Amino acid sequence: MSQSKEITVSKSKTPILALVILGIVFGMGLFVVGYDQGHLFSLALGESAYEDIYLHELTHDMRHAAGFPCH
Amino acid sequence: MKSALFLAIVLISGFTGGVIFGFINFVTTEPFLDSAIELENKALFESGEEKDGPEFRAEYNNYRGWQKSGMVLAGGILGMAIGSLFGIVFALSRKILPGKHEIQKTLLLSGMMWFTVFMIPFLKYSANPPTVGDPETVVLRSILYLSFIAISGLGAVGFYQIYKRLQSKKIAAFIGYAIFISIIFVIMPPNPDVVSAPMDLVNGFRMMSAFSVSVLWLVNALILGALWQKFKPDVENSDIRN
Ligand SMILES: [Zn+2]
């Protein structure tokens, strides 16, 4: 008779790197939707981004809907 | 823990929840946003800054179209952000969360996080439609809102540490948090803006906003729980046969 044993090892260690990545996604996502006033686009487009604030307008309705302070 | 699998299911859950949240907003909050912005338009016509007509309407519809088109994308981004925060807390607390099925655990944690980092801050600094906010105070309002979320969330973590150390009468930790957050609730300065918009518009918008955000927390938890149950990223199997 053959015996089959399955050993389930539950690793208690939570991968720190994965948590750091999630932390970054959290911070950036919150910033883009909730607080960006053209900062991100200004990296690529220069100062004009602040006047056009594309990103702000694109996330504008969500900003209100999700309860972030806006205009 | 399998890192890549863990990351994937957390991000997928958040993004999916956020996209659904984005779509829901077309029915829940958008009608209120439209009426609020129409009030702003009216003020512009009355002050003589703009003239109502086909030209204005064409530009206005174009502008609103751009704003609306971002709803689903922004929902996905926000969903991933909130899902990531949830994933971090879930990974760290999963072991001690009660429940046989992973969905029971995610729902319980989601309920607690929804209450501490969304509902309580929402009651103090309620969502507002356009026309309510004063652009001059947006930085102050952002700081107040974020600080309150952080204080409430970190307060919950702090009282959880007390909860763990208590041998008996663990309920004291909940009472402690309730007292703590009530005091903070009272001493935090109120939103400085005066609401001049019609109250039924503002209240209707707030109800819809709270409902929609709650759906995001719910859907994210359901999907993450289901995926975790199926893929078990925390378990490494090894078959030993002899
Ligand atoms: Zn706005």
C-alpha cells in the first residue's frame, strides 16, 4: 500500500518587497486621483501643464465622487 | 508567500472594483455633478462672464465629455490604490482574522477599514459637489481630510495593538477607539466652506457618493477573498510521496 502525504507549509513571512510595491501604488494612485494639480504632466510638458491641468480634469469627476476636496 | 501571485490578485481585485465603481458613478453621482455644474454656469451667465448659446454649449459639452470619460479610468486607479492599502493590511492581519472562508476574512477587514478610513472621515468632511468648494481653501481642506483619515486609521491600528495585549475585557479596545475618535472628531476644525448650494442637491450627492465608495470596498473585498481562496498565495505546497 502506498501512502501519500501532503504537507502544506504556510510560510508566515510576508514579502516585504511586495508590500513596498503596494505602498507605492497606494501613494501614487491616491495622489493622481485625489491631489494632483498638474504636477505629474509637468514633468513631461513643463510649466504649461499647470495651466491645462489635463490630469486634474480627467480625474475631476472621480475626485468629487470619491469625496476628495475639490473646487 | 508567492509574491508575484499575491501582487497580481491584490491589484486585479482593486482595479476591477475601481472600474465597477467608475461605471456606477455614471448613474449615482454624475447626475448631481451635472446639476451642480449647471448652477455654476448660471452664475457665470448672470455675472456676464459667459453668454449662454450654442457656442458655449459646444465648448461646455466637450469639456464635460473629457471630464466624464475619465471616470472609469480614475476609478480603476483609485481602486488599485485602495486595493493596495487593503492588500497590505490583509497580508499582515489575515492570520488572526476569524472566518473559515477567505471571503469572510476579507469582508470583515474591509468592513473595519471602510468604517475607520472612509465612513468616519466622510461624516466629518462630507463629499461635496462642485459649486460648494472655495478654491482658496482646497489645500487646507485636503490636509484636514487626509489627516483625519490617517489619524483614524492609525488610531485603529494602535487600539488593535491594545486589543491583542488585553487578556480579558477585549471590548475595552473598541470603547477606547470610540472615545479616541469622538474626541478627534470634535476637535478637528470643520470644513471652512459655506454651503450655498441647495441642500437637497448636496445631500443627494453625498448619499450617492457614500453608496458608490462603499460598493468599491465591498467588491474589492469579495474579489480578493475569492481569488485568495482559489489561488492561496500564502501557501506553498510540497507533495511527499513514498
Ligand atoms: Zn471640482
